[in-house]
Amino acid sequence: MRWVASPPPSAVRRRRAVPATPYSGPPSYPVPPRWGFPNLTWRRPTNVPGTASGEIRPIDRIPVLARSLTTILWTFAVLAVIAAGAEIWRYALLVESRDSALNTGVVGFSDAFVMLAGLLTTIFSLLPAGLSVWWLLVARQAAADEADEAPPRPVWQVLVGVLVPIVNLPLALSVVSELEHAVLRRPRDKRPKPSRLVLGWWGVWVANWVLLIVTIIWRIRPGVQAMADSVLLVALTDLAAAALAVVTALVIRRFSHLLMPIAPERLRDFRVLKIEGAPEPELRTARPVGAAR
């Protein structure tokens, strides 16, 4: 048998209940207090070293990249259309020169216009191309982080699939389809099925590269007719580049909206105007005369 000693209830001192004091108003200080909140607007805590808040997630980069890249792609599309118009004008002058002499000033202005538009389009094409690849890598990582999975392909395979000529013709469709599959939150074990927008983008992508390769080969050929044909091919290549920029902007916009949460300004308020086919409400029993409300 085990004996346990415990003090009697009378030996334990009970705590005295503190009466609640009535509210006497806000606190007052003899001098201005030195504490308080800083006079700053709310901001994301990204400047705290050694914490996870100091890292910018890929999903946070998507809105800024998509907004800037869409503007750059539309600007490049306008430049490409202007360059195509300059090439078409030159081709029209070549056709006209078969039967009559041309004005020297018109020919000089046309050559300068073609050279300036082509140079600006070629130089400016490097910016949307590089930013599109950057957006693709960031979007892949953001989609993988949202699904808590690793990307389906390593980075070097993605770069080879979109940058290496001829190889990128079939592989670009696979890369973009896998991104769309991840953005739509579909099961990973299910085979990606590209949408019409992605298939249309891939068709313009292939047409642009094929026209570019044919134009380069055609300009090597000797002869006056080959030079005239190359002018028309350059115009078609510029139009294909403009179409590719427009479709790429649409793809980036759609994928970015699917990745990001729904913005409040994109939501519409609904109001019930009429109900049809609903069952009739049950009739309430009559309240007795002496019953209290």
C-alpha cells in the first residue's frame, strides 16, 4: 500500500478576485509617448535578411514580366508590319521599273526606309526573344511550385527546344504544351493535350522559321529574279514575325492569368432578377392571437 500526503483544502490560499475597474477613457501620458507605428505605407517584407520573406517567388515575377513583355511584343509587331510594308513598296518599285524609269529620290527614300525598318526590326527582335525565354522559365517554375512538384524537363532541354534551329520546330510545341498542362492544374501522369491557341502559336512558329530559312537560302542564289523574289520573301517573313509576336502575347496573357489569382477588378457582381422553376415556399401557420412576437 502507498500513502500519498496532500495538504488539506483549508491550507491552500485562494487568490483574491480583482474587481473589474470601470472604463475611464483612453490612456493619457504626461509627455508624448516615444513608441508607435512607423510613418510608412504597407509594403511586402522582402528586406529582412535571413528570412524566407527576403526571396521573391517566381509567381511574384509573373505579373511584371507579362505586362512588360506584352507591350514589347506588340511594339515589335508594329515594327515588323512597317518593315514588311517597306519591302512590299520596294517590290512594287521593282515591278514598275520593268516598263518605265523610276525617280531617283523615290528609289533613294525607299532604300533608306527598307534599311532603317529592317535594322530596327532585327535589333529589336532580340529583346522580346530573350524576355520570352525568361518568362517561359519563370512560368514553368511558378507552375511547378503551385503544384508542389518539380518541372517536367530540365532547363537545358527547354533552352535547346526553343533556341536551337530546326530542333526547335517540333520541340517548341512539347515545351509550351507541358507548360499549359501545368498551368491548368491537370494531373501529371496524364498526357498533355495542346489547346487551339497553342496549336495556332506552333503553326505560326513553324511558318516563321521556315520562311526565315527559305529567305536566307534564296538570297544566296544569283540572278536578278532571285533578288526580286527575296524581297517578297523578306516581306512575308516580317509579316510572319509580326503574327508570331501577336500570338505569343496572347499565349503569355492567357497563361499569366491562369497562374495568378483572380483579380478583384475582373470579377463581376451578379444580381438575381428572376427565378424560374423553383418550388413554391411552404405556407407558414397562422400565429395565435395572444402569442408574443
